[in-house]
Amino acid sequence: MKILYILALTFFASAFSIGQTKSLSPLLINEIMADNDASYSDAQGDFDDWIEIYNPNDVAVNLSNYYITDDSTLPTKFQFANNDSLVIPANGFLVIWADNETVNGVLHTNFRLGASGEYVGLSNANSELVDSISFPAQTADVSYGRSYDGSSTWINFTTSTPNATNVGNSISGISKNNLGFTVYPNPTKDVLFFNSKIEKFEILDVVGNVVIKGNNAVKIDVSQLKNGIYFIRVNKTLKKFIKN
């Protein structure tokens, strides 16, 4: 009888342990910026490429000893140190600086991202690939990320969200061929000029609202705009300019 009682306790203890054990979901690459001109700076004040890692779990996960790379043939190109600064909170985020400046700390990798398009892969401490993305050519200060945290759909964001949840302010249909037109001076105070007559244009603020639009223009009066960053869209080509 005593043996049966011990066996029963062992069974229920094992069942409880199994029920309490939940495998963690993999960490995810959630958002990247490969052409950071004046959007978000690191602790040194540099506007470097960055990669945001998302922890979709209800418990904190330490990125220590994970690997990240921009080369699919070299998955262990950069290994994170064993450091408490790499703990990602439950359902939280951590921005990694892809600036090839490892001397600046454990959040800085030994590679940069290519604005013309590149690969990013994340592997766990056992060198097992847990997530990757091959991103297209990028526009200055426009990030590329999941449409919402953990989504399988990637979009361009008019407002980047490093270290924060992704929001739905997207720019759709951006052409990466930025050779079609030129605007100057940039920054500008009152008037923005085109290098040739533009049949149709739109100016968007940083959250994607159209603030000015027009036709058959060689210049635009922007004096009424507040100081800040704006985007001008001609057909499917997008360019950034600064009003000051």
C-alpha cells in the first residue's frame, strides 16, 4: 500500500511538472532600419543601422550567447556576450546596433546592414537558426518591420518604433528607385524645388498623413509646414526632406 501511495505521488508530481513546463517561443527579428540618416541614435549619438529583437513569451529571455549575422553562409558571425544587458523582458524588445563598432558595448555587432537589401539571421546559443529575414532595398529613415509584433507580414513604417510595439503607420508601394527625381534645397525653409516638372506629387508627414498635394509643379511652397521630417511621393518613389 505504501509503495502504491509513493507511486501515485510520483505520478501526480510528474504530471504537474509537465503541465507547468511550457516550451518558449523563439525570439523574432521584429523591425530593422538599414538606412538610418536622422531617425534614432545610439548612446554615442550615432545614427547607425539597427535591428529590433522581439520576445513573444510571457517570461524574460536572455539573448546572451545567441548569434546574429548578415551572411546566410556564416550564421555564427557575431555572438552576443553573456551579459544582463541582453535580457529581453516578457513581450518586450531589444534594439541591436549593426554598426561594426563592438567597442561601444554588448549591443553593437561586428557588421553593418546594406541599404540596398540584405539578409539578417538570428540563431540560438546552440547555433540553431530561430528567425531570419531577407529585406529589400531601404529608404532613408523608413524602417521595415512586421505589420504587428510577431506577424508574418512585413511592411515599411512611416514612423519607426525601436524598442516599442509595431504600429500600423505604413507606407505602401514604396519604390526603391530613388533616381527618378531630385528635390532641393534639403533641408529647406520656404520652397522645395524639383529638378524637372512633376506631374503629380504628395507630401506626407511622419505618420503617413498627406499634408500637401499638387500637379504640374517645379517647386512647392512648404513655408506653412511645421519644422520636422517629411516625405515627398512621386508615383511610387519616396524621398525624405527636412523642413526647418
